Amino acid sequence: MDAFSAVLDGPRARGAFLLRIVLAPPWAVRIEDEAPLTVITVVRGTAWVTDDAGERLRLDPGDVALIRGPRPYVFADSPDTPPQVRVDTDQHCWALDDGRSLVNEMMMGVRTWGNTAATADDATVSLVGAYDLTSQITPLLVGLLPRTAVIRDADWTSPVRDLLVGEVGRDAAGQGVVLDRMLDLVLIEALRHWFTTRADDAPTWWLAAEDELVGPAIRAMQSDAARGWTVESLAREAGMSRAAFARRFHELVGSPPMAFLTQWRLSLAADLLRDTDATIASVARDVGYSSPFSLSAAFTRRYSASPTAYRKNSRDDRRPA
């Protein structure tokens, strides 16, 4: 498994907020949902994303935008249109003029919300998917995205975006799960494109994974975290002396090899605790710790919670209100 595949194995939408939005101008929605990551694609028309710092970004048909939260922003037909609607942290929509709920008033069918028919000539049609990103591995990559990353339609080559657009309005058995997986694929494709074409924005460890010497050691750690790695054994993977490897790794990645390995192991442990019923001892073995006690000590330092408490809290957060 290459380093990028290992990280992209993390996205797991679970009942993600996903909506087709159909709006006729003038329209402007202030998004205050605090979602860590939102995926927007414009199907028809144009739209603008404006943040509170005044940064403006135009989206044209086929463009895919990744918006990193939690700061609010305005999604509108024009950067000069004042917001009429506010979306809160529960993805509930409110009118800004009188505070009334717009959830039912503007629902227009299955996963469709707006103020006009999708066939209207002046309608802008967009797809919006919001992640809660509980995964601890994916933020290693997503956290290094700019506030807004856009992949233009001319640069998009995957069919998954159009498949998601076609599926969002269907009301079939298991459709929520299907849409979650499609949203994951759109996100993965967008991340892959962004970091492949913008080396200046890519994580240092990912760039280092392309290094002919350090790369094999990074891929080895990420594909076999449970192995009892040492600096010496990693240096052998790189075909280097211990001292030369440690120096080169630190220069390229920005941290010592064992510190990087610890971060990776604990991120894997967090995912296993959240997503499986494996015992703490089993999780410890799977990520390379000799005992549940050694995992617990390292995990608590990193997350300020024991593995047991972390598991309970993460599942409480996912339980429907």
C-alpha cells in the first residue's frame, strides 16, 4: 500500500449531510454548520463562496470545491448578495429576516432544497455534502488543505462526480449508504488531484514518500504499523546507514522517524477504537504496541483521553439525538 492510499483509506461518511440545492437569484446562504469539511459541486449556473475575511471564489458548472471548516462562509449567486438564510450546526435552515424555520418550507422532494424548480432557466443547481470527519487519519491530509481547494471542471477526469449528481435524488433501499460511499469517492478523487498537481501544498511526509530513499521506509511503516520498527530496521528499508537515514528523514518529513511512526500508530488506533469492537489489547497488537498499558499511556498523551473513554465519547457523538 502506498502512503497516499493508506491515508485515503480513512474517509468514511456515515449518514453525511447531502443535499441538492436549487436556487433562483438573488440568493445567499450563510453557512455556520462548523463542518470540518464540505464538498460542493455546481451542476448548473454559477455560485460564489465568500468567507468573513472577504476572500471570494467563483464556482462554475462541474467545479468541485473542498471547503475546510469550521469558520463560516456565504454561498451565493453573487458575492454582493446579502445572506437571506442561515444554516446552523444541526444543518437546520433559518430565515434571517424573521427567524422562521425553512426546512419544510423549502424542501422540494428527495434530498432537494431550494426556492424554484430545477428546470427553471435562471436556477443554480448545486450538490453539497458535509462531513463530520471523525477519522483521525484523514485529517493528517485534510488539515493541510487551504481554506478552499477547487478542482476545475476541465481538470476533473473521474466519473464519480456525475454519478453522485445522478443518484442524489433517488429514493431507493439503502440509498443513504450508496450516497455516503459515492461522496467518499468524490472526496478521494478531489484530494488525490489536489495534492498531485500542487506539490507546494502537499504534506511534507507525502512528498517524502516519493523520495527514492526515504519513501520505502514511509510506505513500510504505513502498510505494516504493527511491526517492531526501529530506526535501524527502517534505515535498512531505505538502504542507508542509521545516521544518514535519520538525518534525511527529519529533513524531508520534519520529524524523527519514530515520532512519525507513533503519530501514525495512534491515528490507526483511534480509528479502530471508533469503528470496531476489538479489545484494547487487540488494538494495541494491531498498531504495534506491546501491551494495552503502553498503548493507553501513549494514546492518553495524544488525545487527552484513555482508549476506553475515547471509544465511548466517539460513539456517543455518533448516536442520534
